[in-house]
Amino acid sequence: MGRKRSLTLNWATQRARRANIKTRLSKLIKKTNELTILCDGRACLMVNDREDDQLVVWPSTQEAQPLVENLYSFTEHERDPKAADPESSIETIS
């Protein structure tokens, strides 16, 4: 005989999942803040919350927008020099 299947409540798991995401997001924001202080650099954090359909941006949208624009001003190879894309390697060689 097989084991009896355990009963899981969908609303309980959703509530626990939502609480877990909320605590992880706050810890991630704290780590990003510590990183900017310790390394004396600039950073932004953008997380898409699918359940509430909103974008969580740290520190603020006005401060993050220039950083994102600066990132996209670089070429794809400059953004990720460790990428193993053969086409970009050929472009940088020639």
C-alpha cells in the first residue's frame, strides 16, 4: 500500500509564499543598500511583483532611471564581457 497523500491548503501555501517573498525582498533591498555603502558605488534594484502587477524599484524610479540608461548605453559585449556568444567574440576581434 502506498502512503496517504497529505492535504495541502492552497490559501495557506499562497499566504506563506507571499510572506516569504516579502521578507526576501526586504533582505535584498538591505543587502543592496549595504553594498552601495561599502563599495561607495551606485546600484539600483528592480523587482517585478507578478501578483500585484507592480514594479518595486529601489532607491526610487528617478534615481534608478539614469543607472539603467547608462547600462543600456554600453554595447552588449561591454555589458557582459564573460558571455560566451561566438558572434560577439568575432565582432570584438575584428
